[in-house]
Amino acid sequence: MSGLVYIARSDSRRLQELLKEKGIPFFVQDGPYQPRQMENAVVLVPGKLPVTKETLDMTPRLQAVSKYGVGLDRIDVDACTRRQILVCNAPTVNNISVAEHAVALLLAVAKCVGYHDRRMNRTPPMWRMPSGPQGVEITGKTVSVIGLGRIGRIFAQLAHGLGMRVVGFDPYVDAASLPAYITVENSLEAAMAAGDFVSIHVAGTEKTRGMIGEKEIARMKETAYLINTTRGFVVDESALARALNEKKIAGAAVDVIEKEPVTENCPLLGRENVIITPHCGANTVDAHRRSEEAMAENIFRVLSGSRPETAINGPF
């Protein structure tokens, strides 16, 4: 199959190198899709741009969309399927990076890292303050892992290695397949209640939208912390803000929010007991390299007439 690979992100040097080695023509540009190049595209790597019906109208020759990472919430998979366009992702490349980021958030909120960092970066710096918040130890504490897929299991392993007791909940996972150090709860409510920390690792889908709401947060201990590195819409942000206002939980640390990019109206901003990072859990050198190599493999398969192993629709 001849045609152009359209790459909508410029930080794709490894992918570009791999395509050059195979003599595959490609076009790279951040920002809005370019109509002339889109007309000739047979594979689209959308980066962070959405793929909608209108996008597909620009690409009469398109055979496949190859997505960095695992999330497909910006891609209209149904529209692609109706046009017999394969949609592929890279479901394992970010797992370690995101799981480690969740651990980093857990440690940061437990040790009040954000609070003290903000004060040290003032002018003049504010050194130790006896009246400031105290951190908590994590050794011997219980962490509830909601969602025991690939990332949830890696996170559980890391937490266990840090001396934490691990409780898990996932109705789609066979408990017998899990390591012995994970104690499985039979309900979401029980898992929410058990943790000194609750870390969310479910897939971000319409089924999980608002999964962690007022009722679920109310099950948490007043001394517990909520960690979210999946999708912002999985947690009801307003309910979380109310729980923080009313001191029903001790704090939260999130890499994702309901409406991204963040605006000044986000109810989680400006809180001493909340840490927010800008959906950067997968933004590591290692994960990016694996993503680009996975993208290249998907592209090679499509152009050779083979089905990518990570295609989530078809075959056609």
C-alpha cells in the first residue's frame, strides 16, 4: 500500500527515524490537520488531536489510526469502524510510568511535598514551620487499588514493595489470578472504606464516568487520601471538592481532572492538601520510546497488509 503517514506531533523523532529506515513517506506537524496532506494519508497518528467524523471526511484514503498510549476517548471509534478504518493503540507502553507516577503522587501527598515546595519557592523562602501540616508514614498502611488491570497490578506490586498492605477491587478480574499479597474485596464500597489511601486504576470509559462519586467518597476514612491517574471524569470532581471542604477525607493527589486543560475554575486548585499534575504520568523518556516503536510496528503492519496486534476494531 502506498501513501502518506500523517503524524500530528513533532516530538516523534524515534518514529520518524524508523519510518525513514523503511523508506516510508510521512508528514509531521503539530496543530490543526492540514487538508492537502490529509487527502493523501493512509495512516494517521493523531497525537493529542481528536479524530472525529469531520476528521475522517478529510482523509478519503485512510486505512488506519494509530494512537499513542491506550486511551481512545478522543477517537470516534464507531465512525472509523463504519468506514472500515482500523484503530490501533499501544496498550502496554505507559503502564510502568503511570503506575510509578501514582506511587509518586501517593508519597507526595502523604509527606506534604507540594505544601512545603510551594513555601520554599516563595521570596523569601519559608523554612520549617511548626504550625504547618504533618505528613504520614505509608509503611504498614493500607492502600485500596480500584481496578486491577495492568497498571493497577504494577502499582500494587510497588506499594507492596514499600511495605503497604494492598486491598483490591475489580469485578472483571479472577481473584485466583492475583498475587497473594492482594486482598480482594467483594464490593467497591468495602474497598473504598478499607484504604488509608485509595488509588483509582479503572479504564476511562462511559461505564466508569462518575464511578467515584459522593456515596463512594463518603465510605472513605477521614484520614484517607484519594489518588487518581486514570481519567478525570471517573471521579466526580465536585463531590471530591465538597469532601475536602468538609474535611471528610485528608487529601487527594491527581494527574487528571474532569476538564483538561485545567482552568482557574477547577475546584481542586489552590488547596494545601491536594497535589495536581498535568496528565503527565506517561510522560517519561522510556514510555515515549516504547510508544514510538509501537506506532512504527502498527504502521509497518498496516502498510504490508497485515492486521496490527493492537487493533481494537475489525477485521474488515
